[in-house]
Amino acid sequence: MTDDNKEIMELSHEPVPGYKGAFYISITVGSLYLALILYNTLF
């Protein structure tokens, strides 16, 4: 059997609204928290 006859299977899903905003908010809050920790350790 050759590889030419095989089909490519792709797993996909529909995006859920709201997760993109929650992701960016959590990354921003985490970055600000780490910046605050770094600021407090230096000064």
C-alpha cells in the first residue's frame, strides 16, 4: 500500500467567543503581577 492513497485527517472545532479576550486579560494581569514583584525586589 502506498502513501498516495491515504487521506489526511484534520481535527477542527469552531471557536468559542469570549476565550480570546479572557486569554489576553489573564496574560496582562499575570505580566503586571510579575512586574510588580520585580519592582518590589529591586527597590
